[in-house]
Amino acid sequence: MIKTKLLLCWLIIILLAISLLTGCLLPEITFSSHPAQTVTTTVAPPIVASPLPINPAYTAPPISNGSAVGAVLPDLASVISKVRPSVVAINTKVPTLNFFGGTFTQEGAGSGWILDNGGLIVTNNHVVEGANSITVTLEDGRNFPADMVRTDAVSDLAVLKIAADKLPPALKVGDSSNMRVGDWVIAIGNQLGQGIAASQGIVSAKGVSVSADNGETLYDLIQTTAAINPGNSGGPLVSLTGEVIGINSIKVARVGVEGMGYAISSQVAIPIINELISKGYITRPWLGAELYTVNETVYLRYKLPVDKGVLITRVVKGAPADAAGIKTGDIIVNIAGQEVASVDELVKVIRNHSVGSAVDIKYWREQSQYTANVTLGQSPAPTTP
């Protein structure tokens, strides 16, 4: 009996210990006979100030009822049919050295246009440069060799003379200064050497300067969205009146670049063309020095006194620069009152003057600055090979 009571006491103690231990591990749960309810906690949104109106009285303009509907597009076909017969294909053969020192003939193709019914053809210098055979093909299929060739690498212009009769009408030349950005233009030429074709676009910019492959900079170019492809060079860029307002010359071909073709403006080209015909070469104001743009590398390498300007790398003996006391190693920083930091800037200032003009040139020599008064001379005539 006593053992039974002791056993019962131990059982009660164990149950109480388990109960206390369970109460420590589990949360207290209250059971209810009522159905479960969902408790929703609402958080008040932060107070944000509303943006102030720009103009409370503003009213958007009404939507147009379609005033552009039925707008008349330019008659490009009539312009092309008028101009195309006077555009010619030019095919060249240029002797070229191969990798092993031998020679082979490289064929090229370009365009030109009839300037005069006496057989004068306008094209680009780079179309005919170095060629020992130049053939002009008319729209009717007749071929003529170029009897005379006069070129100017600086402006990338050339004039050819062919002995041909019954030529199509010479093209009229328009004033490029009257063209506006947005005006329609048509580029016509021997695209890809596959025959005369046309492309249309607009004038997208004027007065542009671009460096050509020969290192020269072409100024006052017309930028156009009309497609200018290989073979188009030398062909005309015409207005909707059929007048030549530019000579197709350069296309920028880079990844991510589209619609950037350039034509030499008629305003720049015609005086040069006239001089090529009447004189055979172009005379320009001349300093008589070889030039190099000062950059950081040159500045540090030669420990120059200034980090901007135009370095004289050679002076032609007896030239205007030599007569004024300018020497190799001098750095021109100002000419005719204009600061210059590159060869292009210096050349542009010189070309804006005439032969015989006197200009002040400020330059550095070692650690001192000097001023020389230079009378610009006439560029020497090119030598005939």
C-alpha cells in the first residue's frame, strides 16, 4: 500500500514537471468555438507633397486636322531625266606596286559632268590621280580618252578635256549659297561603277570642313543625306531646278554613321575650275613652311614653351617665312590677329588672304615671343611628271 502511494506521488511529480516543461516550449493557445477572423492592419501612407503645376492656365494646342495630307512632293523624275544625259562615267587605270615590288594595273571608277560643249568635264582629283589611262563614257555609250587633265589636290577638283562632238547640253551651275538646310537635292553618278544612277536627299548642313584621305582639309562643304557611294565622286549634286550646286566628293563610312555625304560647294569649286582651265594650275597665298600641329606628345618630347600652336618643321629657302626670319622650331600662335592652335586653322587664315598680303605672325622661339610681318607669296606651280 505504501509502495503504491509512493509510486502515485512520483507519477504526479513527473506529470507536473512535464506540464511545466511543455509550458516553456509552446505558446499558450486559447481555443474558441467562434469562427476564425482575419485581422487586417492598415498602415497610413506617408504624406507627400503634390508637384506644383507649371502653368495652371495652359491649354494644349489643338490637334491638326491633317493639313499635310495631299502635300505635293517634288518632281524628282523630271529633274533626273533633264540632268542625267550630261553626267558621265569615268574609268581609270592606275599602275600600282604589289607586295613583291612588281607592278600591276588597278582599275577605278568615278563620275563627272559636262561643263562645256567643247568637251570640258569636271570631276574630282582623287578620281583621276595617278592614272595613266582615263576614259570618259557618255550616256549614249560612246567612249573618249581624256586628252588633257588638269588637277588640284588641295581642293580635290579636276578638269578633263575630251575630243567629242554632239555632246549632251552642258549643265547649269547654281549658287550654293542660296541653298538652305532642308532643301531637296539629287546626287547623280556612276555608283559602284555600275552605270549612272540617282539618289535623293536633303541639304543637312552647310559650311562643313572634312579631312580628305590625302591629308588635305576641304572647306565649305555641303553635307547631304543623298547617298554618295564609291563611283559617285565627281558627279553633280543638283537642286530641284537641275542646277549643279555641289560636286560629290566624300562619304564618311564608319560603324554607326549614316547619311553623311559631302559635296564641294559650287561657290568654292567654280573659281578653282576656271583657274584650272585658264591657267592649268591653282595659285594660292603661300607662307613657304612645313607645319605640324602642336599636341601633348610634341610638347613634352621637344620641351616646347607652349602646348598649343603650329610648329615649323621646315622653312623653304627664300620663301616668305624665310625672308621674315621665321626658322625651323618656331611655334606660330597667332596670324593676322587670329589665334591658331592647328595647321588647319593656320591654313584657313592664309587662304582668306590674297597673294601679296602682309600679315603679322606671332611666334615663340625658345622662351621668348616674337612678331614678324610676312608678305604672303604665290604658291609654286606644280611640277609636271
